Amino acid sequence: MSVVIYHNPRCSKSRQTLQLLQENGVEPQIVEYLTNPPSIDELKTILSQLGIGPRDLLRKKEAAEYGLNDKSLSDDAVIAGMVANPRAIERPIVIKDNKAVLGRPPENVLDLI
């Protein structure tokens, strides 16, 4: 089972999600997305796997900080802004096969595994 977690070790929900995966026998590939952000194409794929639009993956405070909450921005502009400012991406994101979930709450990942 190949599982990937887009992880921020400083985030309690991200740590809880990683721990929950490990407690269930899953050792995911860990991507620390703040230092290794997804590319535009990768983020588009992740959004498709989550079944949400880019604005639904924005952290509210950081979106405002980076000007990504501007309603006139196109989806592509929001995605590019998220790649350039990965702190604006909600976390953690867990991917298995072609499905993804947000680990908010961490128990969401149980649907994948």
C-alpha cells in the first residue's frame, strides 16, 4: 500500500494524522511540503484526488496574508500562489492510489486505509 502524507511536523493535526497512520500499520512516504512544495501539476492532481477546488484547500489566515483570498483571482492564479507560498495550503493531505483526504480531523484518513 503506497501512501503519501503532505506533512508539516510543526502542525498538531499533521502529527496526529501521521501517528494515526502509523498506529494502523501504515508507514507513509512523508513529504514536508513547506520545504518541498508540490508543483502546479502535482497540486492540480491533488485537488482532483480530493474532489475540491483550490480555494477549498486554502488556510484562511495565510490566504489573506498572501492575497490569495481575492475573489477575482482565477483558479490557476490561486494554485500558482499556493505553490509559491505553501504555508497557504491546508494540511495534512494524505494520498493513497488515486484518492486523497484532508487529515482534518485526523480520523478522515481511516477512510483511505
